[in-house]
Amino acid sequence: MIRIAAQALAYGLSQMSVDDCLGASRADMLIQVVDLFGLGVLAPASDRRDVN
């Protein structure tokens, strides 16, 4: 599940870049998005929402 979510994030950001929705000025924002995803993956189970 995490692998698919990470791939979706990477593909989505790549497509946004190809579509010219992301410029060099948004590099900091992209880093924050990836960091936020990582924090969610590393969050203790008690802090995660149950998706089932």
C-alpha cells in the first residue's frame, strides 16, 4: 500500500511538472510535500487513520 501511494505521489508530481504546473520557484513546496508523505509513513500506528 505504501509503495503504491509513493508511486502515485511521484507520478502525480511528475505529471504536474510535465504539464508545467510546477516551476523552479515551487521546489521548496515539493520538498515539503514529500516530507509530509514521509512523516505519514513513519507515524506511529496510533496516529494513523484506519482506512479499512
